[in-house]
Amino acid sequence: MEILHRVMFNTTSKDILFHTVEDLGLITKTSQLPIDGGLLVFVDISESNPHWPMISDLISALGASDRYDTVFTEEEVRSAEWLRLISTFEQGYPYPKGSWPFKQSGRPLLCQKCATYTQTGPIQFIKEPNLGKKSFMSLIWQNEVFCSPEVFQGLAEINLRGYEPLDAVIHKTGQASEKIQQLFVQNIASPGVIVDDEHERIVCPVCGVAKFHPHMRGVMKIYRDAIIPNVDFMLTNEWFGHGFFAWREILVSNRVAQLILDKGWQGIRFKVVDFV
Ligand SMILES: [Zn+2]
């Protein structure tokens, strides 16, 4: 497991940080800003880098942008009992794009403030997606995962449970897509996501539902009694996101992860979940 940071800053006010990362050869890329706006500097660095503590202190002192995420090794994924399934291939926007998130095909909102929703029908695509060599995809701004027929065939062959293929409708033709179907997960686990700090969630002032900040650091921990027995797919009870972004995490069993890794299907990645 590695915690990877993408640090971004403008050289105009952060000379010390710039010279430090330049001297250490840590600059990933730069981009010249117009009209003498200085240089935008990007640094990708893991917390295992021996220079990280010093860089981290400079980021805090100077207020540079710092986004991070956790990457697990294949061995860690293969030995985990449960995992989060995360799309890495986004293509196209939800339909209708112009009224996102208030009016979406198949996904009426439960609350206009926090944008939690329920799915009542097929999700529409403006046109057929182009998967290229990918087997999984999602739409920009949404967490629903779609996959190719070969994936559904593979899931069915080893009798995985807790999902159903749901047609996605192509708006232009009104017909079901021939390339993808939604990997629809209906089962919702009991509440159980563990947070270290109550500030990691915000309670909606309108509907009272709590939304957790996106879980980016390390292993997500969930109480074991939240698990639905005898399924390989389930959604977290908890909502994640901020602003108008709202989603439930898709949890999958080890059997699902092993199958996808064995087949080499692309377009998703896994993050380890620990049921305690
Ligand atoms: Zn709400």
C-alpha cells in the first residue's frame, strides 16, 4: 500500500518549495501560466519517499494544493476478503447533461440539497460508448459501473451473486446499448463504516442524511456485522461525496477481484476493505 500525493503550486509565492523539489529532482511536470503568472508545478510523491516529511511540512507552511490517494499492490488486493470496486475509465456525461444533478435518467434525487438518489430505471447514454480495450466504464460525475458482455458471462460462469445486468439505453435510438450493461447492485449493507473523526462526515441540513468525505487514505474499515451474507456484491449503507456528488461505495468479494485480475479486464481498480 502506498499513499500517493499530487502536489500543485504556483512558483510566484512558493520559491522555497520550488527550489527544494527542483534540487531533489521531484518535479513531475510544469506548465507556464499566461501573462507572467508564474509556473505551475506538479509533484507526484509517495509517503514512503524519504523526502516526504520535509515536503509535507513545506506544503503545510506554504499552503500548496495536495491531493492524495491510496494504491494497493496486486498481492494486497488478491489477499483481501472484501474490496471497493472503483472505475478508472470515465467516458461521456449523464443524460441529460444540462440538468445534472437535478434531473437524470433513471436516477431521481432523494434530496435536492445533498443529491442522494435512488435508481428507478435504466440510465441513458447520449450515444454508444467506445470502450476500446476496456471492459468496464462509468459516466463522468456518476459512480455506477457498466461492463461488457464478456464480464457478465465471466461473473455468471462462477455463480457470483448480488448483481444484475441492467440495460443502458442509448438516447439517440431509444434502444438498449449493445456494448455495455450496468453492473447493478441492489443490496445495501447495514451501517458500519468506521471513521476516526466525526468531522469526516457532514449531515445534510435538509434531509438529515450523513455524507462521508471521500475515503482516500489507507484501508476502509467497516464493522463485520454490516455484511450481507451470501453475496459477492453490495453497496455501503453510507453515502460518500461532497456538494452535489453523492455515491455509495461498491463492495465486492475476493472472488470477484480474483476473476477480474485473472482475466486482465481493464477499466477498474480495487481498494482494500477490512471488516472488523
Ligand atoms: Zn439531503
